[in-house]
Amino acid sequence: MARTFATDVLVAGAGPVGLTAAAELRRRGVSCRIVDRLPARLPFAKAVGIQPRTLEVWDRMGLARAAMEAAVPMRGQYLYINGAEKARTDLSVPPEVPYGFAALPQYETERILDEHLGRFGTAVERGTELVSFSQDAHGVTCRLRTPSGAEEEIRTRFLMGCDGAHSIVRKGLGLTFEGGAFAEEYMLADVRVDWDLLPGYALRSMHTDGAGAVDDVLVCIPLPGRGRYRMSMMVPPELSTAGRTEAASDGVAHGLQSGRGPELADIQAVLDRLSPKPTTAFGIRWTSVFRISHRIVDRYGDGRVFVAGDAAHIHPPTGAQGMNTGIQDAWNLAWKIALAVEDGAAHPGLLASYDAERRPVGEEVVGRTVRHAVEGMENDPDDPATLMLREAQLLVGYRGSPIVDPAGEGRGPRPGDRAPDCEGLTGRIAGYPMRLYDVLREREHVLLLYGAGAGAGPGLDRIVRTARDSSGGRLEVCVVLSPEADAQADADAGIEADATLLPAYVDSRGEFARLYGAGEPTAFVIRPDGYLGARFSPPDPQALAAHLAAVFATGGD
């Protein structure tokens, strides 16, 4: 068979994680095939919680609007214990965070991502399964089984395993998947009820025995549609799949199980016991039994092959962390692979930063969700504001990463932290203020230069020339002016450096300076995934070149 590359990247698995990976690769012009062994998307509301950080990711991808139009807001949660209301938690984020919490059935998430991917001329090859692969220093040879049963061998530069808890890619790499499983099984159901609880609020209702142990539980997450919820509850003995689960074949008991699913009467029986108000279930769409494991791989990749999402980490659904974490795995890896595909563009160590950055996140999520599942989120030791930000995934960061500049002290975000949004940026033509995320959208690597000294002089020429030369022209430069600096700038001529006319915006409300802790001229490097790679105050061409040399192969002095 021919050994030329059939495509740059093969993505195995077309759930939300694989679709995100494929869409981000194609958006950057990387050739990609995405395969999934299932003949069609499953109509199941498995993962439903959408975190604010995921909506920020979708904003950068260009599909936040479609997601918000299909989703419903998640406003909070009621907690009932033994029939008594114990707490009502309201979900909120700081005012500078552009998105709140939402609920969206997984089949809708997959539809939106699938349609977005289609805009780049790529479709999921359904009914096509990755059977095996082998890799060498130059690429990966993958063997696929097509819908007809025939086998096809293709050669790719990279392989991304987004193929779930029973991942062929993980097994083929020989990765360990250490952890354990919960003994309990649960019923899942997509169903309607006629109660009058506040819309947008989830319900967690528990019964405890005389010793205080939870022996019955009902969790209801709102879905689009009047009175519709994704419900989970403990499985009665007659529906147990223990001992006959498909997952036993590889020792990973996680996810939806085969066998008879619960019926409406099974759901109603739990509601009769645990619903805070008398209610009747109806309009059932689907049900299943599922089991929960908590596991994580020993590394997120090897050579040219990587795992993401459930292929790398599985854990309880507490706090709706799983799918959101997997989407950010793909978000982190896609821009790095896209750079590595360009011959001579990426630093040789760039791809290794995927494991260095994302595996600690996976470890923290697995540990936290297990702790919350056992002890309850209400017993988390963090203060409520920190807990909310962490659940929203706004505190995920990469300080200490090999491609992040050693963090300096000071106000505002440090290198490795999420680059926050802000409002009040005004241009010289638009008659309305913009958000920083509007400025960053559809851009990759960005150098933001802030401060009164950013507007002119030979120092600006040097920093712009360094940005261009040390990144091979891949680092865009934008200027954020303080109102004082804007008053001194030539409004007609704009800001020019090293024969380049730079995009410039005025921090008219002082929001950028406040949120970024910028009181003097400062340079911020913002990565394609929306994290700070470096900050220098004052802007330092030599330090910038050293930072970029860890990302780009063209880095220089």
C-alpha cells in the first residue's frame, strides 16, 4: 500500500470531544478525517451541563450563538434531604464573565458541532471503526473497518483518540487507566413532569438512613422544553446490570449499559418517594442504566498519538465536568497539532506540553468529582465564590507549563491563567464599545501591548519586529491604549511600528487595566486557546523572543 499521508490527522470518535478537535483542526486548514463506529448520533441526553468556560471556547470557535439558542439557562439548584428543603444555590459568575451556566442535551451539542464541522467541508465517517494502529518517527499507520466490513489502511501524521471510556487508542498505546468503580448503579431518563419548581433550577433530593448515610437519591437537570428534565436515580435490584455488563470485558464499568432500561413506572416510583412536590412523569424519550468509574491515564499521549476526553479520564458526573473537560482537552491540543503539521513551525517540545498542561487538570477533576459524589458538593471546603468559579472551569490554568513564561508577581492574571474578557474597548471607526473577546475572535497567537508608552517610539518598533521574526509571522500585534495615551495619539494616522499599521483600541472604561492589573506599559501574549503565555512589564523584546522560542521553531534572539 502507498505510504503517503492520506490526511494530516485522524480523529477517532465523533462525540463532543472528537468533533471539537476536528473542527478546530479544519478551521486552521489542517486536513482531517473523523470516524465513529456508530451509524448515527445517539438521541440521548447524557452530558447536559455547559460551563461558562465552554461557552467562551465556543465563542472563539464561532458557535456560541447556536449553542445558546438551543440551550436553557441553568440558574441554580435545590437541595432536599428527607423531604425538607436544605439549600437553594444560585449559579452566578462575576459580571466580566460573558456567559453563564447552561443546559444542553448531548445530542444537541453534537448536532451543533457536527454542523459547524460541515462548514469546513468535513463530515463524520459513520459506521467506520479504528481497529488498530502503529506509529513510527514520521507518522501513524491506521487500520479502519468500513460500514461494508472491508478494511482500509491509511497513513496520517497524527492520531487523536477521542473514542470514549473503552478507547481503542488508549489500549493501543498501552496506557494505564488506574482508578476504581462505584458499586451503585443509576437509572437515567429524559422525561417530563408537571411540578411548579422554578424553571432553570436543578433538583437534588436525597433520603438518609438513621446513621446519616444516603440510601436514595434523585437528581433532575432541566432540559429545553416545558417541564423536561434529565433525571438520574438509584437502580432497583430488578434492573441491575451487575455481573452482566459489556464493560466487564475490559474492566471499565462506565457509561450506559445494555439490557432493559427503566420504564415510566420505575421513574414514577422514585418521584413518589423523593419529589419535593407531588408530580406525575410523562413524555418519556429514553431511559438507560449507567455505571460510574473514576480513572485517569498515566499520560495523555505517546509520540504522534494522543487521547482526550473519556479516553483519558472518567469520573462521576457531579458538577457536569466531564464533557466540558474533554472539550478543553481537544481545544488545547488542536492548535498545537495544527502548528506541528506545518513543517518547521513548532518547537519540538510543543506537543509534549499537552500532557504537561492537561493531565494535572484531569487529575484534579477526577479527585474533586469523586469527593463531591461521596461527601456532597455542599461540604466542599472552598468558599462559595471560589467553588462557583472552579465548577464553571474559569480557574483552569497552566502555571508551570514548559511553554508558559515563568510567572512574575503582580496584580491581574499571571502567565498560564485564563485571559479574562473585558468591555469598553473602542475603535476609531465603530460607534460602539467592543469586548476583548471580540478583538481576539478568529485570531490565533496575539500580542497585546498596553499603556501610554505603547503608542510610539523605537521601543515599539523593536517589540513588533521581535514578535514577527520570533514567530515566523504568526504572532499578531494589537494595541490597547489608555484614554490618556489615546488623547496623545494621531487619530487619523493610527499607530505604526516597523512599517506595520497596528490595530488599536482604547480602554475607554479602564476595564482592561483593572482586570489585567496593567498600570504601566505591559506586553501580554495570548495563546490561541485563550490563556496567557507571558506578560512583560515593561515590554521586553529579548524576553519575548525567549518565550516564543519555546513555542515556535523559528524563535530567535
